[in-house]
Amino acid sequence: QLHMQLTVFEAAIAADDVRMAELLLAKGAQDCLRGEDGQELEALYTGLEVAGEKREDWALPRRLVLSRKAVRRERLRGLHVAAAAGAERSIEFLLDGGLDSFAMVGDAGEEEEAKKEEELVLGSLFSLEDRDAQGQTPLHYAIHHDQIPALQKLLSIGSVQLKDRLASLLNYRGVKPKFYPLPLHMAVSLGRVEGVRALLQHRASVMAEDSRSQLALHVAAALAESGEEPRIAKAAVLEALLDAAGAAGRPPGLLG
């Protein structure tokens, strides 16, 4: 269950109802994208002009022209919501070209100029690299809500779209005073065994340190063992991490 207030568009995404999301976008729904404070992002809907017609002059169905440059990324929650809800079709829709048909630009010259200014249209609006106000990516949301198939879907798409940047995303903790939580450390702390394995498979580093200079192994060693299930999970997490350390040529005795 998602403990956050959702817009109509986000509710469709969370329900994995891609058709409803498409209908809302096709109608130019004003509440498709709102900030965390519930306010519409007016900059995205005003001042837009195509072939001499302004946005408010277009008849329904209307297409949206949006710019990543014009919006604070932490306000775009659609992909985070999809990850938390385990909505795999929605994840593909948001990340893998599903929004492209709703993007609209002017002539070829205007499109080229927009690219130069890195003003990307709707098809590129969502990214695995987006962080919320606490620095968490959609990967963190999938891990926290134990949506491992969604996590695997995100990692699979990310490995193609981001390539080497995916490993950087998985292992970057930020710089003081703004540290980011590491996905591997979060998965370990929650005992998400399959999540740990998936992250390691996609080059999350067993040697990456969090903001407290702790390795994921330190976090695993501190896991509680109150009951058979936690003990089994702890053993499986430790085994996965130690195997990864061995494969990386770092024997357990050298892990600090």
C-alpha cells in the first residue's frame, strides 16, 4: 500500500492501468503531473506554441509538450510510484518509449534547437536517475516496498538505457552534506535477498561505502536473527555478498 496522495495519473500508473494513463494524457489532463505539494506545474502548461497556436488554443485531444529543464526532478513521481506499486507495465510505459506518441514539437528546426538546449520532450521525461527530496531513486522505492520483479525490470531497462551510468547510479553515495542512500545497503538492511542478488548482478559494488563508511557486509553482519526466517535471510544475504567479494578478488579477510 502506498502511503502518499496520488494524482489521477499516478493512481492509474500505480494500478498498472496503462490504457487509463494514455487516455488521461491524450485528453491533456491538467493533473497528470503535479508537485509533491499538490500544485500544478504551471511552467509546463504555459507559453507553449506550435505552428502559431498556443497551448490553450488547442482542441481536445491535446498533446503535452514538456521539458525536463523546466521542472524540478524531485517533483516527478510517476516512475517512483510505479516502482513502489510493482507496476511493471507502467514502468515500461514510462521508461521505454510509451510516452513518445504524446510528445509534440514544432518543425525540424525547432526540434533540433530544443535538443541543443537539452529540453527533452515527454518521451524522455522520466529517468532511473531521478531522485526524490530524500535522494531516493525508483530503485529504492522498489526495494523498500519489496517489489523485486519491478526492481529487476528497472535494472534490465537501466542496463540498456544507462549502460555504464547504471553502475555509477548504484554505487554513488553523493558528497557531504548531501549523501544518498545506496540501493545495495538498503536491500541488505531489509533482508531483501533476491533484491541483493539482482543489484549485485547489475554491478552494485560490494566494496561501496555508505555515508558512515560502512560496506554492505557491515550492514549484513548487524542484521537481527530473532527467528528462523530472519536467520535464513541473513545467511543468504551474507553468502551473496561474500560470493560477490570473492568474484571481485577481495577475500573476506581484506574487507575491513
